[in-house]
Amino acid sequence: MPQTKLLNGQWSKAVHETSQWFSFLSSTQCKLPPIVMYSSSCPPSVTLQDETLHQTLCDSRERQASLAIDSSDARRMSNSSLILLSCWPYFLAAHKAGGAERDLLLKGSLSMSPSDIPLSSKSSSFIESPSRGLWKMASAETAAEHERILREIESTDSNCIGPTLRSVYDGQEHGLFMEKLEGRIRNHDREIEKMCNHHFQGFVDSITELLKVRGEAQKLKGQVTETNQKLQNDGKELLTSMDELRQCRVQQRNIATTVDKLTHCLPALRTLEQLEESCLPEAGSYRFCAIMAENIPHLRTHIRDVSMSDLKDFLESIRKHSDKIGETAMKQAQAQIARDNAVTSQQRSVSTQRIRKEASIDAELDTSGNNPFSEQDSGILDVEDGEEDEIPGAHDLVDFSPVYRCLHIYTVLGDRDTFENYYRKQRRKQARLVLQPYSNMHETLEGYRRYFNQIVGFFVVEDHVLHTTQGLVNRAYVEELWELALSKTIAALRTHSSYCTDPDLILDLKNLIVLFADTLQGYGFPVNQLFDMLLEMRDQYGEILLKKWNQSFRQIFDQDNYSPIPVTSTDEFQQITGQFPFQDPELDKIPFPKKLPFSEFVPKVYTQLKEFIYACLKYSEDLHLSSTEIDDMIRKSTNLLLTRTLSHCLQYAIKKKNVGLAELVQIIINTTHLEQSCHYLEEFISNITNVPPGTINATKLYGTSTFKDARHAAEEEIYTNLNQKIDQFLQLANYDWAAAQGGGQASDYLRDLITFLCSTFSVFTHLPEKVAQTACMSACKHISTSLLQLLLEADVRQVSMGALQQFNVDVKECERFARAGPVPGFQGDTLLLAFIDLRQLLDLFTQWDWSTYLADYGRPTCKYLRVNPHTALALLEKMKDTSRKNNMFAPFRKNDRDKQKLIDTVVKQLKILIATNQA
């Protein structure tokens, strides 16, 4: 019994500690396994006699692998809890055992250390079921109690669950309760799974809708951004309107100030008038009344003089500062033009980036003003420092109160006409001073700028006076002054611009005149004559451009090496073709390095032509011309450049003294490629002027004819230079005209000549075939003609048969050269025809076939059809003289006498033939 009590006490203690371990597992959310493990060191003699427990342990053995405590869970447990966990089977066995077995079982369980605790199924095994002592099944009351406890656990807050769990441990039916608890957990898990399955499709639909909402949100963000950009752009107009409102308020302030001044001034005059006409007569003939009556006219005169003094100061001030007033007005007009252009560009632009860039440019233009001047007590208002970033209105800078005050004073005094005449007279004088140009105005652009600023400042003041006073100046007066200013300004510009030789200065002057005209046009002044004058200046600008480009072309031709351009890489090839439109499929097939057929002056000349077109286009901007007019102006100027400047420069390059045949050949090749590029220039002009090339009445470029003429001139120069070279070789000819017998080979000079011709014609491979053939035929004809002239020249007084034989050998060498075909393309013996005259003449003399010549002369089938009787007679006379001089014993030799008689006979017959033909 004592042992049983002891064991029961230990059992209660173990149960208490085990309940604490269950609480730990619940707090750590670990799943409690229904079967726990024990150490392999358990005594083998311990057995369980409860069959129910034995069956439970056997069933649990099958689930051991899935229900074993993981090592990570074991590490989270305390040592005492692990010991209690490992001792749980022993407590179950001890509950049914008795005597020594219970003591041994408890002793083995309570003596375990933490190191004996198994952590996996591999190191543990289940305790065998005892053969005796089975647990009884739980009663119905216990099941109901457990059900009540489970409901209480489900409905009670987790903070108050301790007493409920305590009742479970007190009931000593832990296993059954745990099974019910696990069953309840599985039921809840199935309910949770059903609920999740039921709401899963809704969750997927929600995610899908969320993705759609995200796309719509992106679109909404883009729309918000676009709306913000439009709002920013539209806000510019609002800012402009606010600017105008500010200016109007400044004007309103000036008007209020003027009215205030007048209200202080005019009552004094009215008081004097009332005092003089009403009060003093009623007061009677007092002395003070007489004194006052005498001083009233003096007061009026004083008031008038003071106001006139203020007016003179005002006139002097605006005369000094008219250029600053005009400068401000022109800046204001320039800013307005820039804003208008920006609005137009934004309407046509699609790119947002470009719109932002133009907007930034507009902002810079809007804030580019400076404080033009500051004058105190002179009719010129100060500009506040806070407004330096804006351009004030020109009329806002001038205080017109002296004019208004003086006008009202003279009106009240009944002397308005006097004031009007004085004001107009003084302003006419100032106009003449303003319209007088500076002597050195043409030297710099600043001179023109000062001149225009003064004129604009003068008329801005007059326009403001015209619109703010009633009758002080009228429209006819202002128009009269403007006509005077317009005529003098145009005359001054024509005179001074004629001295200008810099195209950049002319272009800047044109832009300044356009700004001058636009500024005054904004104030309502007609400026058509100024734009007509700009069209006149266009011709002067064109002439200056032609002179500048003449120097550029000459420099290009002087610096060119007149040899094909070598290219070693694709980058070099693309760089050149980017400057000049060149396409050659055959050349593209050749690997690098290779040579382009033209020299460097071709892309340079083409680039200069485009630069000239751009220069013409710059002048035509802002002249209020249509696209067709601009296109026509550019084409006419380009034609002048081609037909005059470039043509003369090409002639200069061709006619230079140091230009050889190779250079002339390269010039022909270059002009051929430039001629082929003319239609690209046509397209280039059409693209920059937006005028289709096929427009009716559109001016055509004369580039094709210009380059053709230059090529023909180069070809003629080639023929001329080639003939000159031939003449130089022929001058080396040294024939022995009295030789008794000819040599067996051609003369040295002729062999050198033919060698030169062969090397020269080999260079002609890049020339057009017709040009090379013409040059070759021309050279052969020139050789034939020169040899014949050499034979017949007056210095040669006698020619022997031996000399003729040597001459014949040289002609045969020339024929051999012609027959070899130095230039491809000749058909048959076409080139031999160049020597046909010389050949028939030499055959006639060497074969002495005079009978055939005299008999068949004049017939189409004559063997010696190309022999002229005069030529034959001249050569025969020289041979006759040779026979007489060389053979002093000829009269004593029968053969010589017969030969001489034969020559004489032929000479007589030739003379008769010549006389007959002449008759």
C-alpha cells in the first residue's frame, strides 16, 4: 500500500508535468502525437498487460514515420518536458502493473536523462503491449463530458481555457479526449477546406478584376499626364493674358495719376476764372480786388509757362531716349513673334519632347528682357527691379503727364491751336534729326540697329499720343511723318547697304529690317515698301554670294590633286557618299581598299552648291513669300551660280598652264558625275521649299548644260594639249632630205612620239569611249597633217628619193600604231584613214605611177584619189631640183637625161591638169 501511494503520488506528479508539456505544445502550435517514443535503454522485462493499450501501441507503430517528433520540435522543448514525454509509456504501464514490476518501471523511467530522449523513429521502437491489464472503455458519461469540454474550448476565449484543460487532466481520460479533440480538429479542417473551395473562384475573379483595374489605372495615369501637359500649354496663353492685364493696369494707373494731376491743376484755373468773372465784380471796387484782378493774368501766364517748361523737358527727354524706347518696342515685337511661331509649331508637332523644348525656348524669349533705362523727372519712368525678367511695354516707360497737363491747360486758356502747332513743329524737327543716318552706319550691324531704334521710338511715342489725346495729332499728321520717314529710311538703306560686301552682314541686316517692319506694322504703319526694298536687296545679296562662292570654287580647284579618291574602309566610303550621291554596283563588289572614279573636288563642289542653296533660303525667310516664290528665287540664284560662277571657275581650272592631260581627263570624269547629280539638287530644293519638282512653270536648273559645256571645253583642251605635245616631238625631226638611200627603221623622234601616245591613251580608259576615240583620231590626223607640212614646208628646197624612202618608213610606223588600236572601239581600219592622204602621196612617188594618176584623176575609182595635184607638183619640183644639183654630169648620162625629161613631162602635165581644173 505504501508503495502504491508512492506510485500514485509519482503518477500524479508525472501527470501534472505532462499537462504542462501539453500546454507547451499548444502554445508552440505543435501537433501532439498520439504515440510517444522511448529510449532503447528501457528494461526489456517491462511488459504491458492491458490488451487495449497493447493494440493502441501496435496501431500507432504503423503511423510512427509520419507522427514522430521532429528534431526541431524536440530542440524547442525543455529537458523536463522531454523526459516526461519519454516516460509516458512507462507511466501507462505502471498504472496497471504492480509490485516489483511497477517499481522497476518507474525506476527506469524516472532515471532517464535528456540524452536518452529519442528524436526520430530510427532510434526508437514501441514498447510491447503488456499481456495483462487492459484499459476499460470510456463510459457514456465521460464521452458527454468530453463533448461538453470541447464545446467550451470552442466558445471560450483563449485566455480563460486553463480551467477547462485542468478538468481534462483530472478526469484521467486523456487518450480518449485527445482522440475526440483530433476528430474535432479534422472536422474543422474539412469545414475550412470546404469554405476555401467555395470562395476560391471568387478569389480568382477578384484577382482578375484587380489586374484589369491595374491596366485601367495605367491608362488613367497616362490621361492625367497628358491632361497636365495640355493644362501647362494652355496656361501659357493665360500667362500672356495676365501680362497684358498687367500692362493695362499700368496704363490705368498712369491715367489715374494724370487725372489726379489735372484735378489739382484745373480747379485752380477755374477758380481764377470764377474769381475774375463772378466774385470780384460782386465784391465791389476795393483795392484788394483791383490788385487781384491785375495779378490773375500773371498767374495764368505763370501756370502756362510752367506747363510749357515741363513739356519742353519732356520733348528733350524723349529725343534723347527714343533709341531706348525703340529698342524696348522691338524686343517686345520679337518676343511676340517668337510666341506666335511657337504656338504654330506646337499645333503642327506631334512629339511631346519637341513641344517641351519649344516651350523652354519661348520661356527664355519671354524672360530675356532687361531694364532699358531709368530716368528721373524727365518723362521717363523707372523700371522696378522686380520686373527685370519681363519686357515692359514701350509706352509704359514714358510718363506722358506733361503732355496731357499742358494740353488741358492750353485748352482751358483757349490757346489749344498754339499748343498743337508748337508740339507738331517740334516733333517734325526731331523727326528730321532721327531720320539722319550715321556716316559709318554701314560698317557694323549696331549702326543700323541704333538707326532703327530711334525711328521706332519716335513713332511709338506719336502713336501713343494719337490714341490717348483728342486732336493733338491726327492720323493725317502721323501718316505724313511716316511717309517722310519711309522714303528717307529706304534711301539711306539703299545707299549704305551698297557698300556692304559681307553676305553675313547683309543677312543680319535683312533680319533686322524685317523686325523693324514687323514692329511698326504692329502699330498700324504700312511697311510694304520695306519688303519691296528687301526683294531688291536680294539681288545684291545674291551677287555678294556669287563672289564669295567664286573664291570657294577656285580654292577647291587649286587644292585638288585631280586623282581618284582612295578609300580604305566602309566608314570613309559612307562619309564620301554622304556628301555626294554616288552609286556604282560594280564598285561595291570590289573589296577595300579601292578608288572612287572622281577626285575630291566633286563632293566639295556638291557640298558648296547645297550651302549656297541654304544661304538663299535663309534670306527668303520671314519675307512673307509663298513657297512657290521662294522656290523660284532659289532656283534662279542657283542657275546664276551654275552658269556664271561655277562655269567660269571650271574654265579657269581647264585653262590653267600647269594642267596636263591626266588632269584634263579627271576633269571630264568629274564633270560627268556632277552632271549626273543635278537631279539630286532638284530634289533637294523641292524638299526644303515643299514645292513638288513637277510643278508647272517651275524653273529648271541649268546644271546639266553647265557641266556639259565644261566637259566639252576639257575635251577640246585635251585635243589641243595632245597636239601641242605632238608638235614638240615633231620639232625634233631631223631628216636628211638629200640622202641617197633611206634607213631601215623609223626615226627616233617618231618612236618616242608613239611611246608617249600609247602611255597617254592608256589613261583614257575612264573616259567615255567616244571622247577617247575622238582624241586618238585627232592625234593621228594631226600627225599626218604635220608630217605632210614638214615634207612641203618652204625651208625644204629639195627632196631626194632616199629621203622619201625614210619618210615612208616613218609613215608605216604610224600606220602600224593606228592598226594596233591604241583606243578600243574603232571598227576595222578606221584609224588608218587619218594617214590615207599621206599614204597615197608616198605610194605615188615611190612607185612612180604617174600614168595611172594622170589617167584616172577625177574618177571615183582613182587609186590616188586623195592626192592633190598642187601637193604632187610641189613635191615633184623639189625632186627635180635635187636631180639637177646632185648630178652635175646628168646631161652626159642617158638614164639621168631620160629621168629628168620624165620629171619635166610630169610637171608639165600636172600644170596642165591644175590649169584645167581651175578653168
